[in-house]
Amino acid sequence: MRSFHRAWAGRGLAIVLAVAVVCVPGGEGIAQGQAYGEEGQLRPRQPVESLYPAEERRAEVLPGKVVVKYKMRPEKAEAYGLRSAQADVHRGELDSPFEEVQLDAGQSVDAALQELQQSEDVEYAEPVYLFRLLDTTESADGEEDGHAGPAPGAEDSSQEPGRVPEDMADEDEPVMPGADGPGNPENAVDSGSPSDPRNPGNPAGPGDPGMPPPYVPPVNDPGWPKQWGLTVTDVTYAWNHIAASPAGDGRKVRIAVLDTGVNGDHPDLAGQVLEGLDAVSQTRESGDNYGHGTKVAGIIAASLNNGIGIAGVAGGIAEILPVRVGYWASRDDYVIPSDKLAAGIYWAVKNGAQVINLSLGIDAATAGIDQIRVVRDAVNYALDHQVVVVAASGNSSNHWIYGESGDSDKLPNQERKFVWTSFPANMDGVLSVGAVTQLPGGKLAIADFSNIGTVTVVAPGTEMYTTSAAFRTAEAYEDASGTSFSAPFVSGLTGLLLAQNPALTPAEVRAIIRDSAIRPGIERPAYANLPPAEDLYIGGGLVSAKRAVSLPRLVLEGAVQPADQGQLSYSAKVTAVDDKGRKRRDIDGQIQLAVTREGGTAVSVHNMVYGEVTVPQLAASPSDYYELSMRASGGGGSLEFISSAESRFVKRPPSPIASLPSGSYTGSQRLTLTSEVADASIYYTINGMPPWPRATPDSLEYGAPLVVNGDVTLTAVAVKHGVPSLPVSFTYRITAGGGIGGGGGAPGGIGAALPVVEEERTIEGGELHLKPDKAELLSRLATDKGAPLHIDARSGDGKPVSGLQVELPKEVWERASAQGTPIVVEADRAVLTFPPHAVPLPAGADSMVLSLYSRQQTGMKPGFARWASPVYDLQLRAAGQEITAFAKPVWAEFGYDRAKLDDKSRSGVYLYALASREWKYAGGSFETEGRVRLQLDRFSRYAVMQWNRTFEDIQGHWAQTAIERLAARQIADGMTDAVFAPDGILTRAQFTALLARSLGLAPAPEAELAFRDVPEDSWYRDAVARAYAAGIVSGVSGTAFEPEAPITREQMAVMLVQARRLYPAGGALADEDAKSTRLPFADKQSISGWALEAVGRAAEAGLIEGHPDGTFAPREKASRAQAMTILHRLLF
């Protein structure tokens, strides 16, 4: 996920994996720290409302409010404490099937949800999820990454196009609209274009079949050569096809842009933007308050042939209905609440939208299968009302790495990774759009950032030249990149299709756009853990406007009727039509009918005569529960068709029932899943992936009660005859304490790890389940006393497994501890050594279960950090409960990729802190090549990384190496993300805190600290208490510490000598006293008597050095750079 966004967007809009508007936008000429106001004018970035403290600004849910859908809507909102709409938008206009409930002061969202979900009047209640703009700002300090054009009417002296084919770029004589030659997109002809079967070689025309291609008029928009996407997708052909069509007479298509608003007074959008809505303030003001929505609108609807600027894909046809759904929650945080997004969707549908563009999304794992129901219901409402929903796939991937031509961010230390399609783009029925980029030479590749998985098609998505919201004060046009700008390209194409045939359904539009897409050798990376299916990356392929309006389309009408012996029978009628829905009687040829149901897909071939074919008794299925779909497509001959929309017949079993309602609980809880349907199977996942179909090992079959021992969302389906129920999700939040609640039989545990499966030794779906033989282990303990008990948990076939579970019997665990024998578990990528008595077995436990999973990604990491290993997810459980604390540290050795580490001094093992969602340095020594070793006081998620953090103001500084190495250990921190201030003065409290953090000092005893000037609520009190208890600091007197006083060089030497006794990494200090006569400093006489010995010892140990003039300057205030250098000598 990268951005070419200019400085005006601000540095603070960082990547948030959980929720995001999927764009990598470009901005222009606006000072950092400013944003667009209500009328598009500049204003300081001020929060609309203060949502939460700075440390919580990246929360996924909004505090103080929940969304509720009642089974019967309450008549009086006031009775439920609901927020009312503002005066200039009537309640009826924003009428939605859900209510926003404001919580009482101090009431938590979790508590409110638990209370509401227990009410019989409530269908569902959920948090307000926060969508965010996903524009990772890389261009700081005003650096511009894109090409911006002048305001309309101004002369553009630059002829440099964006990424366009080479034959369009001629510095001496640029190709202009209307010119002859292959470089002109209006004259481009696809050699693979469909032809009239009765007149080979002549493309089928927009009217009667066999009609010659329509005349292509010139396009006089001067910015079109920079719009490379119009050329590679043949949009110019579609424009002229529609212009030459008898029905192409000014019919408008209403396209709703749910975004940051649209500045409709942009000269290239004049007359194309309707009065809209601000769903947040519930007013009619819908101007762009960020800059993103105006860019989206320009790609769709910038005026065509108006002599200025650019050409929108549906220019002259689309009318934009702007709906602002976000606001500034703080100076650097633009949020889009899920309730406002849903309300905007309902409003757009009720106000005539035919297409809804959603250049926004949320991480698929956060959305789960049926989470964020308020948005899910709104999208389904739009689809049910025949509104086409187009959504961006997301920008979280990093397909191309440094040195590859597709790499967009040019950062040398990034890992190749893919991320699954965002929500709501991954919903059934939504037209999901990924992005492609144009490489030098004109070849296409999947865009670096484009998410994959559930992708309908891809469209141009980098350097998209479009309208700028900053046109009043800066440039009127700018480049933008991201799937945010691929989606409106497809929304515009949808507008062209609906202009020809407004009766098209969303499913038909999806089929037309998907089946007319082309696959012109789009480059993509190879992932070892993904199948090579091209559909995962680009769906049907690159959109082709020419083929979308010219290929004949198949329309399927399915029917169902009862048959004998509890069966149902199906029949189908298939008709070929043109882009206006008129029957193509000129078509004779073969078509295929695909019928999909339990057991797979059956395909039959049938002959179409005069554009029609009927197939009776096509299939049969059981009548109790069934799921059958039919689709017609081309028969594989020379005649191409647009496949029909899918015709579905479904009767599903009821969803599973959980014994434990969603909510927050104390202590582990027992959970059972049941189905109302006899002989139905239940499958579930705990990582947000669909449990059906069972495409990955993430889907588990339910067979026995489970124990919920950590925060988890479980998604389950019931399956009968291969037909799944609708998925249902249950979310649990567990705090420590108590035993196991919930009743039931013997369970397996769930939380961050999968349930234990008691097998001897099995590998299934990439996971190894190992239960060593108890008798054998006890025999080895008896005969090999003192030698470590080695458990071989390697896969054994040379192919590392992704998951491991080892169950050791109680007798073995306790016998090993009793006789002082360490237990060593060796996996493919890790070795764990449990010293005797390190982890006592809890009372009542009959075994100890170790889980180790190697995951490719978890949470976020800073862009400067480089993965060198998978994420090692470790858990230890006994008696169904997770063991979170050890009596003694456990040794761990983690494997890593040596090629990924080029500086081990800036590398180590990092712990993922779930509470803060940050990676914390855990330690690690690189004693064995390819392995890093450290002690763990608890199990969690760990990864080996190279932490390449640096700061702008230390480049070339004499202390740069020390600062960067300590930053890798998270000891050195900057004043800001970019500034370290090496010459800044350090206080006594700050240096004490650095020492405590560097040495990992143990918590201090509860005894009261003697220093009166160290307040109990001060940020440094804990560090001072730890250092005081360790004997490192003693204060300036018995009752004073002077925490805010600058630390002097001689004070620092005293603390360092005491610290060195605790951390003798460089060898022990000299035993004999250091006399002043041995000091090498010219000003040794000025060193205080109480510091003389410490300065001598520190100098002899190499911890401190003098100035170039030979002096020590004992009372000189120590700088941050000096402190970092000394700490570096202490630790390295």
C-alpha cells in the first residue's frame, strides 16, 4: 500500500489495515496540515468531534455509540436515547432500518452490546466501525510525485504524458485527438474484436448486426493523452458506439459517489453533479472536505469534448450524486463511520442512484462473514433494488519489491506480500475492482498495492489523471493512484452500459463487464502458498469497453418444478440479445449450460437457432435442502458471447446455534454448536475466513465442545446435502480469571490457536498434530537421566508445516521436572527448550499442549522494518486454559531467512503486543547461522525482523550508528517520527528511563520511594524506582532526585558504572580504585570527588571518552547523542 499523495494530505494519514478508503491519491499545492472546508475552501484540520485520546485514534470502533436494528422499529427515538437528524434533512430522507444509540457516560461499547443482544426486541446490535482513508503519505515536504495540469483555460507548456503507450508519446509532434494513426486511441482497433458471424471481419455494430463501425469523432479535451487508461480499455470505441446508437440521445445515468464529497463547481464537472448529502451532519452540504471524492468523480463524469481538461469515462452520460460519509475526527485522522456509510447507501438508493461507487473498504478479517451488518444490509438493499455496487478491492498488498519494474514505492526493505480483497468488495453481487499499472514499454502488470482474492475485473489504477478539489487555489488536475481510482473507471463503464439498457440487473452488469474483459499478458508475482489461478489476481481480466458494448449477450430464464421421489426438476431457456436487450435473431451457434450443485459442476452443449434455445429437464436435486445455479456461456467456437447472469435456486438449512451468546466473559468458557437439522455437519473458522467451501485448512469440522480461552470471532455453517446454511458469527472477549464456565463435555480450546485434535501423528492441511507415546517418553526419562528429553516435531518430509500442536502427558511433564530434565521440542523452524519447573502443570490438568503456528503476516509493521521470518504464534495450554506466565524463562530458537538480514546489529526478535498492536523488541542473539536465540517469559507472537529505523537529522552524524542500533532495540526514540534531535539536552529522569529500558530492570518492590520530587503520577516514577532498587541511582540527596535537571557527564558516568555491574557485556570493571593521577583527562582536577572513581572506571572500560581537546568537562550537560553512544558501548 503506497501513495503518491502530495504533502497537503498530511503525514498523519497512515496505513490502517483494519479499515480504509482504498486509494493511493495524489494531491497538489496545498500546505501540509490543511484540508478542504465545507465549500471546498481550505481550512485548518480541526476535528469535527473529539472521539478519543491520541493513543486510541486508530481504534476500529467508535466509543460512545452503537448501532441497533430492532425487530420492530421504535416509534419514538427519544425513548432510546437516539441522535436526531439536523433540521434541513427530514427524517424520512435518511430513513434507515437501524438506529444509532448514544451510550451513557462511562458505558463501554462491549457492555452495551451485551445488554442489547439479550433483548428480545433487538435483531442485532453492533459497534460503529471506523472506515479510514488509506492514503499512506510518502511524499513529505511538498515533494510532488504526479503530473498536475493547469486550471482550465490556462496554457499547458508540458507535453509530457502520463504512462501511455510509446506510440502515443512524440516530443516533437504530439498526437492529438482526431489524428490518424495507431497512436490515437480513437483510431485503435482490437484485432480480436468480435465479428458478425454472417459478415466475418466486420465488427458488429450498435444497431442492426453487421452494421459498419461508427465514425469516431475527435475528442477535444486537451488532457486526454495523459489518461492512458482510456486507450488500453478502448473506451473511445464505446463513446462513439453509444453516440451513433439510436438510443444514445442524452439519456443520463445517476452514479452515487459515497466518499469525501465532490466539488461540483470544478469547471470539468460543471452541470454533472447533483445536489447531494452529508450523511454525517445530515445536511445538504456535500462539498469535498478531503480531496478524494472529487478525483473519483472526475474519472467517472468529467465532461467530454468540452475543450478543457480531461474526459470522464461516462462524461456527458453520468450525473454524480455526491454523498459525503466521512469527517475529520482529529487533525490527522479522517474517519468514515459504518453507520454513516450505511445511511448514505440507503439515501442514494432512495434518491435514484443506478450505480453506487465505493472507493473504500475494511480489512476482510475485521469484517468477518457477517460482521458490520449495518453496511452489509445496506449493500444488499442496493443490490435488491437493482442498483449496481462497484467497490475497490483494497491497497494493502505489496506485490513488487525493490528493483522490479512494478514496484511503486521504491523502498529497498519491503517484503512481497498479498492481502485478500477488502469488504465490501468481497461481498457476493458486488463488482470488485482491482488495479493494473502500465510498465515502461506499455506492458501491463498488477498494481503493486492491489488486493487479490475476490476480484471481478481489474482496471487502470496508477497515475490516473483526474480532477482536483484544489482547483481554486492550485492546479485543477492531478495524478492519483490506487484501487480507489480503478473502481470509478468501472463505474463509468457501467454508466455507459446502463445508458444503452437501463433494465440491466446488477448481476447482468457484472457478467457483461467480467466476460468482456481481456487478459493481455498482465504480469503478476508468484506466491508459493497460492495456487497459480490468474482469477485470484485479476478476476476476468482488464475491462474492455469495446467488447462490453459489442459482444452479444446471453439471457437465461430458469424454472423449477416438483419431480418424483422428493426431487425437484429444472429447465432453462437461453436467448441472445444486443447491448440494448434486443433479440439477436441472426445468431446460430453453440452455447454451454453449466449447472452447479453439491458434487460439482456439470456442463452441457446446446445448439442455438435464431438466437434462442430451450432445455427441458436440465437437472434434479433433493427437495428438502438444495443449492443449484445455472449459467449460460459461449460454446467454445469462434462466436463469443457475454455469459448470462447466474440463475439460482436455493433452500438452505438453518444456521448453527451456539450455547454461548456473543459477549464479554471472565475466564475460559465452554462452547457447544448444534444444528436443528438431523445429520447436518457443522464447520467453523476462527480467523475471519469463510468456513464453507472448505478451500483452506482454516475450516474445521465441529465434533466436540470447545473452550473459548481468548478473544475470538467464530464463524460457523451447518451443511446438509452439500448445501451450507448462511454463516453466523459469534464474538467473544475473554478476561483472565475463574475456571471454565458454560457446562458440557470435554472440550478443546480456541482463542488465538486452533482446537487440539488428539491424534498420534497426523499432517492435515499443512498442520502437524503430534501426541507422543507416553510409555516411550517415560522409558527415555528413566534411562537417559539428566539428558534433555528431545521431542521431534518436524514434518519429516522436508516440507515445513504451517502449524504444530504437541500434546505431552501429565506424567511425562511432571517426571521431567522432578528429575531436573529439560524438555526440548524441535519443529521445522523453531526449537523450544523448557527448563525443569519452568511451567508447572496446573492442578487438574492431564496434559500440556504446545501450539506453534508459522503465519505469513499479522497486524501492522512499520514500513522501515523488514520481515526475516514468518510470525511465530506460540501458545501453551493445560486444562483448557492458556498459560500466560512462566515460573522460569523458556529458551527459544527461531529460524530466519539469512538473505533478509544484512545488519544483525539492527535485527532481533520482536513481540507483537496485541493490546497496542505494535511490535516490541524482545531480544535475541545470532549465535548460530540461520537461528536467533532468546529467552521468553511468556508465549505470544514473535517474528525476526531487521529494524531499519532512522531519523532525518542524524544522517552523517557521528552518533548515527549508535542511534540506529539502539532504535532497533527500541531504546532510542525520536522527538517525532522523523526527528531525533541528537544535540538536545537529556534530563536525569530521561537518562534513568533509558537505562531501565536498556537493562530490562525488574519492577521495584512496593516500598515507598524516598525522593519527594518524584511524584507518584509522573511518567518516570517507575523507571526511577527500578533503577533505585537496583542500586544504579541514589539521588542528589536522601530525599531529592532532581528528575528535570539536565544530567551532567560525571553523573552519567556514576550511573553507567553501577549499570555495568548489572550488565557486564564488555567484561568486568577493574577491581582496584581508579586514582585521579591515572585519569587521562586534562581537566581531571575539576571532577567531583564523589564521581572521580566512577569516571576512572568508565574511562578504563571504554564507556566514556573525552573531548578532542583532551578534557572531560564533567559538569557539561550531556546531549542525547552522547547518551546514545555511551549506552551503545554498554550494550554492544
